[in-house]
Amino acid sequence: MTTLLEQLTTDRRLRRFDDISHLLPDVDQPTPIVRLRRLAPSASLYLKLEWLNPFGSVKDRTASYLLAESRVDPTQRLVEASSGNTAIALAALAARAGIPITVTIPEGVPAEKKILLRMLGAEVLETPDDLCPVDHPRDGAIALARAIAHSPGNEHYVWPDQYSNPANVRAHYETTGPEIWRQSEGRIETFVAALGTCGTVTGVGRFLKECNPAVRIVAIEPNPGHRLAGLKSFAEANVPEILDASVIDDVVRIDDGSAYATTRRLFREEGLIVGPSTGAIVAGALTLGEPGLTVAISPDSGFKYASFFADQLDER
């Protein structure tokens, strides 16, 4: 006699899965794109809602590729530098695989992310800005991860290094880019993403340019001293090795005020509970004039930033 458990096998049509990792997106199971009808009523501006990935961000894609590439054996431990999202996805995937993980993270990252990491069993090492040389003060977490991985006697640590690992780019070239091309029916004219590890803008940009060289790739960069977790100002941080600047047509610089004001508008006018990096990306997209059918990345939700949003509640 067949048991109930044997009958209920994975069936993607029914959204029934044997394993949380099976919810990771691909062309046949993409994250949705949603039009911003109130913020951009006369434009075709769509947000790709990456926070609907199983671990809550665009970095789920990167983490799955990094872990597969790392080939960690039972005697080893992962170590990764992150502003939170890659680490959360890596920690979740590592937990289900029984792999221990150490995360180095800037101390200014929202408390919510650090709590989630600890709930997933990760060792969390917070890094002050002055840990790194003065010319790149925001790279302290990367410096600490490198030191741990390369210290004599620490051969049991495996450092995927999302900032230099081509697997980060490949994740978006093979999944995010094809999803966007298919969802836009090949009519996309502009793609907008932020500068961080640069895996998203490089991978998606490269794929879309191969499909249609006329697609405009716009990168959003925060100002120095920003408070936008996951984004990088290259005036104060090293440029990631995986960045392919040749695929970027324009760079738009956005200040924190504009990013948070746009985040607030996305909450209150569109009902979208997004993180501040989405606010920065949309603020940049709204400056582009008439860019044609545009798809912008919404990297994560606002649930991990409640402590950051407290001072926004008095704004009108």
C-alpha cells in the first residue's frame, strides 16, 4: 500500500515541494514583476520583487550558486562577508546541509538581519569601520573574512567571496536575466539595479545586452557615508572584481534622503513593503525621463529594516 508521504511528491504546478531550496527561482518559476502605477503613472516601470524568494532577497540566487561552487566537505566551515542578505540565504542553505558558517558583517547593518543570522545558527562577527584601511573604511567585513580564511591553520574555512566569485554573476546571467527577458516579452528597454557586489547588474546586464545590445543598463550608486545596507559607494569601497563596467550605460547617484522618501512612497502609494535599497533604485529610475519599458530590481523587503524606519514615521 502506498503511503501518503510517497504520494505527495514535488509538483511545481501545485506549488508543492519536498525542500525549501526547490523554491529558488528560474525561468519557469520566476519572481514576479509588478508595475508602479501610482509612482510612475505615465511610464511602464516594473519592479521585480526579489523579496519573494524563499530566503527573502535577490541574494538567494547568489547564495545557491556560491554554495554549489564551494563544494564544502563535512570537516569545513563557510566564512562570508555580507551586509546581511547573502549571509542569510547562505546560512539557511548551509543549515539544511549541516554546514557551519561564520559571517562577518558591518556593525551598522540593521539588528533584524543579525538576529535572523543567529537564529539560523550562524556565528556573527560584527566589524567596525576602522577595521579596514582609511581609504576604504566600509570594506572591514571583507578584510576580516579574508583574514580568517587565509590565516595559517585556518585551512578548514571555505570563503566563497561573493565580491570576486564569477558564480555571483553566473547566477543572474542564468536566472534573473532570462526571467526578465521572458517576462517583458523581449520588449525591455531599460534595466535598473544598484551597485553592491555587482553580480546582479553585471549578470543581468550581460544577458540582456546579448539579447538586444540597445537595452540600456543603469546602475544606482549611493553617496559616500550612506545608510543603505547592501549598496556600495565606490568613493569609499573597493570596486568588486566581478564588475563588468562595459555593460553599464549610465550611473545615477542617489542620496539617502531621496532613497528613504521614495521607500516611504512605495509603502504608502503602492502598498509595497520594500527595503531602502529598493527606494534608492526606484528614485534613480524616476530620474531617467522616458526610458521605455523599464524593469528595476527590488532586492529585499522592508521587514528586515524596521529599526531603520523608525525615524521615517514622523515624515509626511
